[in-house]
Amino acid sequence: MNPGREPLVDESVELLHMCTREEWARAQQHGERIPDGFEAEGFVHMSTPAQVHLPANRIFAGREDIVLLAIDPALLGGQVKYEPGVPSDPESMRFPHLYAPIPVAAVTAVVEYLPDENGVFSPVR
């Protein structure tokens, strides 16, 4: 949790997507967020608020330019599937994968996601 701090995202938020401030600015210009790996993987990696710190620490440890996009699932133009985070291990934690780009209109909030002084991201709730 965030001891002594308010939650970074509202309790109603179900889906989050991480990207850099620069990537978010580009998405706003184009009307949708299409991550670099989308064409090869066919989906956009997302997380729930309870698990977002796990990929953040694996992929973005120590970075201070990360934002969280809070997503309204009702405004997405594709299917969201909860699938294993480690494809070779079907019992691994399941993460939401969106099989379409993220429309900018589906983003309900953008929050800076900063690591602590050791470069570690904390859970958002």
C-alpha cells in the first residue's frame, strides 16, 4: 500500500495502462494508444490497481517519467481477456490484455507514477 498517503487511483478504477509521458502525449495527438509491441503481440498490456506495481518494477524500475492511464472498460473498442502474465505458465497471475488500441476517450484519468527513493514502485491502493 501507500502508507500515510491517499490512493493514487479512485476505487472505481478497474484497469490501468502504464506508459511514459511522451507516449501519452503521442497518443493524444493520434487519438489512441498503440504500444510498440502491439503489432507483434496483438494486444495491449494492462493491469489492475492491485497488480500494476509488479510489471512497473520489472519494466520501469527507477524511471520517473511513467504515468498510469485509468481506463473505462465500457469505452474500449476491443475485447479484454485476463490471461497468464507468463504465457508458458498457465497458473501464473492473470493480467488484463486489450485486443485493440486504447482510445484516448477511454482514459478517465492520468496519474504520475513515481518510484520511491530506491527506485521501487508501490501498489496504488
